[in-house]
Amino acid sequence: MPGVALIGSGSAVPNPILSNHHLTQMVETSDEWVVTRTGIRERRVADSQTSLVDLAVPAARAALTMAGIAPEDLDLIILATSSADDLFGSACRVQAALGANRAVAFDLTAACSGFVFGLATACQFLRTGAYQRVLLIGADILSRWVDWHDRGTCILFGDGAGAVVLQAQAQDQVLGIELGSDGRLNACLNLTYQAQPQTLVPGLVVAQGTYRPIHMDGQEVYRFAVRQVPLTIEKMLFRHSLTPDQVDWLLLHQANQRILNAVAQRLGIPAHKVISNLEHYGNTSAASIPLALDEAVRQGQVQPGQVVVTAGFGAGLTWGAAVFRWGV
């Protein structure tokens, strides 16, 4: 059975910066209050003219350039997102913009776990031999769906995109993956449809409407993350005969610095091995892991051959962990 390697990364963020000081003009908060509770100082938000495709495409191009892969050589494009420009999906528009004319393209929705779920999906196509080269993009513009008068959520989210290129090869560098979900906790974090009844003909009423802003029970999500994420990582490492001291980098979904710290402490992984960039970007949902990975690679932190443990967690509720060696 073929193995899988991650051979290139890229990222893109919108230009406008929304700082904590900006937020004090919108809700009752302070920079100290936000930083103490989340670790976030600023986030990037897309302006009204910027689409999800506008972020996903440059992130993808950067990943392809690093990998030395031409768009026309791609077999598959997976776009992990919860905020597509089109409810039918945006992956095909990314495919067209890249000129990846041979590639199959589809969207995958698993909220903040989307990148890890996308990684698991890409690995199945590569290991079966169905495809040889896959572009996996995580991108979200959640500023579209934030209630900017809700202090509990508007301080958290930012917009961005990150991408990786995966290819089939003899030696498998994706060492393990573990996924999970629990719909019983769905009400803790969601973005639900808000229907208004519309009568078509007497006796036939259909639903028309849009979506409510993001709703989150922050305390419950925090408890879920600090309990479930380290448990999942420990299980994954045990199943694949790995120990935390063999991990070079811990790369978690960039949701809250307190969650990152608590998970690392539970696993016994020292703080200097924890990758974090949420100070400048906030929670970018499916983009957060590949965005942070790309920065760490380009800054020389993550080196070829090093072992990275990553985990995503969020709405659904869903969670997923993966361990891989970076590069071929």
C-alpha cells in the first residue's frame, strides 16, 4: 500500500487587521481582558469585496510552489470550510482559478476539525492508489457569521486560509490519525439555519431564510477540548507505538491559548514545542492548523523529518488528531 507525505505548505490572510483596541469601540471589553482569557491580540478580517476563493487560491499556489507541483498535475482538491461563497461549494471555483483541470474538487465541512478530517480523507485516496497528488486547503471567513455585538464570540474569530500538498510515496510519513464526533453536544457550538415560513399555495408552507450568527457556550467547549483532545492524542500515539517525548512539535487548532497550554501540560509536552500564532490571527477555524504550520515551516521551526502532532476540535462537536513527519 502506498504511503503519504506532506511536501508543501502555503497560507494567505486578508489585509485588514482588527485589534482588541478596535473591539473596545464595539463591545464592552479591553485588550487585557481578551488577552488574558484567549491569548489573542488581533485578527485578520476579510473586507466586503474579499471572497473565500480569494484567500484559498493564493494559499494553494504557495503550497504548490513549495512542493514543486504544477496545478495541472493535481488529481484532487479538498477544500475544508464552513463558510463557502456558494452553499453548493467553492472547491470547483478554486480548481478553475488554479488551472488544475485534471483535478476532482469538492468541499468538506467539519468546522474547526475540517483540516484534520480533510487530511484523513486525502490519505484514503492516496493509500488506495486512486490518486497521486492531493491539494488540501483549509479556509474560512467566519467574520461573515459573527455577531459583532456578542462579546463572547466576536473576540475570537478571524479569517484566513492555509494549504498543504500531499503525494503518494513508498515510505508513509503520516503515522496515525484518530477522528471522533459527539452530536449530543451540538448545541454548544453551532451556526444554525433560521427559517421563516412562506406559504406557496394554501396548505403548503415552506421554509425560507438565512443563518443565525455563531452561537457558542465557551465554558462547555473549553471543558470538552481540554478533556477530549489530549485523550485522543494519547490514544493515537499509543496505537502507533509513539510517546510524547518523540514529538518535535504540537500543533493544535488555534482556538484559545489556555486550551493549547492545558493540552500540552496534560501530554507532558514542553511549551517550547507548542506552535502558536493565534495572538495575531485568532481562531481561523479550518484554516488555523495549515496557516500555523506554513508559518512555522517558512520561519525554519519545523524541519524536514520532524514529527508533528496536530489536532482539530470544534463544532459538531467534532475532533481529530494526526501525527506526521514533515516532508518526504
